[in-house]
Amino acid sequence: MSGLADAILALGSPSLEARLQADVALAGWGSEADEALIALLTDRHAPEEAQWRAAFTLGRRGTAAALPALLTGLASQHWSVRHACACALGEIGDAGGAQALLAIATAAEPDEQTNYVAAIGLLRLQRSQGEAVLRAVAAGGNRAGRNTAVSALAVVAY
């Protein structure tokens, strides 16, 4: 990739190879990439895959400035974007994402694997508090929440 704009554009390429190369290239950019990735994540007209790749990249980069965009992305119509945003919030580790992760982890309706990654993110953010909350959910009456909590707590046991 020759530049930041090329790498951002390639996240939406029809070519898997180009998208993967863009992921690698963006990892090497400094903070100037963050603004472009946030813009891509929040662009409603961007390809779905480009949006979720932007969210994952922001999470890997630990971009705390992306918190508002990631929180908004949790309401995306695309499960893959919601999933990537939940993962990124856990990766970034900002306490500002804890309430949103808790709400997703304990939701009554399963959302692909988004509930699970939200629970794992909650454990990353607030290990002892998150564990206590998930234990309470595991003992509760919400079947989907119980399943999510038990799965996430199994990770703690290892």
C-alpha cells in the first residue's frame, strides 16, 4: 500500500488479498490513521466489511478516541459491525464501554457471537466486577444471558 488513503480504500475492496494487505498496512500507521478509520466505521454508505474491518483495526490499535463511534456501531443493522465494535471495545479497555458491553452480554436475545464477545470484553475491562455480574446473570432467569455468561466464565476458569 502506498499511502493511508489507499489502505483505507482497500478495506472495502472486492479482493480479499487487498483487504488483508490493508489490515497489515494500517497496523503500521500512526495516529493519523485513527481519524480515517473512525470516519469509515461511521460512514453508512461504506461496505459492511470495510466498516467491521475498521472497527477491528481501531480495537487492535487501542484507539480510545473511537469509543463514541464504536458505541454507535453497536446499533448497526449488520451483525458483523456490531460484533466487531463489541470486540474493539473490549480490546481498547476504556471503562466508558462497560455499560454497553454489559447490556449486550446480558441481552435476552442472542446476537450471533456478539453477546459472547461483549461478555469477554466486560471481563477484560472489569475483571472482578465483570465476573461478579456474569455470575449473577448465569444464575438468573434469562436463558440467553445465562448461556452467554456461562460461556464467558468458562474462559476465566482456564
